[in-house]
Amino acid sequence: VDLQQGDYEEMDQLAIAKPLCKAAFRVLHAQDIGIAVARAIRAAVSGRPGGVYLDLPAKLFSQVMDAAEGARSLVKVVDAAPAQLPSPDSVARALEVLKGAKRPLIILGKGAAYAQADEAVRELVEKSGIPFLPMSMAKGLLPDTHPQSAGAARSMVLKDADVVVLVGARLNWLLSHGKGKTWGEPGSKTFIQIDIEPREMDSNVAIVAPLVGDIGSCVSA
């Protein structure tokens, strides 16, 4: 029971952290620190990566463990972020849409950068021959001097593209939510979206060809 008597770190930091983090856990027993750290690592790097808060209350610090027992309590995290493959049907659908494109455009977002699939992304861009536009958090995936970089013509390519491939990029305020004057004539765009989070699809506009999976697996499919 919390009587709010002015204890050290009395503020409920776990409750504060929960809405701000991907996951938040509290450890009450020293022998659980190993499994808690393992769970935090897995939560942080699997799926869409995000910050994890691990709460160690002051009362935990006075607990004592045998060194051997402490060593045994440590957990080796195995395959924390396993590959998530897109379905064959979704890959076929995306390819079919791309085949009909006259002015395709690839937009690289921070999800592509976080995925650490640089070579797979480069191969997609260079083999397809499609111009690419990097968002600010995806700068460096490919050099701005790359012959297919459309960074210097951002306004033009967003208006003129007929098929847009979003690679780890969200249609948020940075891209005018996929609507408005930024995107030219209403209804003139068809969107393919690659993202590890299925709830990201159709968040602002209809996604004709969603590919749900990790970036590396999707662009290599």
C-alpha cells in the first residue's frame, strides 16, 4: 500500500513511463533482474523497435544474492528480433502494382534505417531503377549524390509519382498525411507500404498493396 508518506522516489515512475515507452516493467525481486533485462531487450528490438523502461525500486537494492545464484539468473537472449516474412500473396500484389507504374517513387523512412538492411535497400533501388526520396531519419542509407536520389526534386516527384513505395516510412505530417497539394491531384496516387507494424497500413490513405514484415525480408522478397 502506498500511503504517500514522502518515501524516496515515491512518485509512481512506472505509471509515468507506460504511455511513453513501448513497454515498462517493475522488478521486485533481485533474482528476477536477469529475466527482466532479457524481456526488456526482446521488447525493445522485436517488431517496431522502441524504448523500454525497467523500474528498480529502492527496496530492491538492499536485497542480497549469492554470486553463483546471481550468475545463474542471467538470461541469454536468443533471436530477439526474428525475421518476419511478408506473405507470398502480398509480394505478388505489390509487384503487380509496380508493373503498371509509369512514374514510381520509393520513399525511405526511419524504419528502413533502423532495420539495418542497407544492402537490401540499395539492391531494391538500383535493380528497380526507381528514384528514391529519403526522409530525414533515413539520410545516409544511400548517398544524396546517388544518380537515383530525388531529394533535390522532392516537391516535383511527390506530385508527379503515380505509384509510391513507402519503405519504413509513415504517412504522417512530414508527408502531409499523403494528402493535399503536396501530392498533386487527389486520387492520382497508388501506395505500396512496407512496414513491420500492420496497424500502420491505411492510417491516412488507402494502401493498395501492404507488405507486413521486417524491411530486409520484404525488400528482398
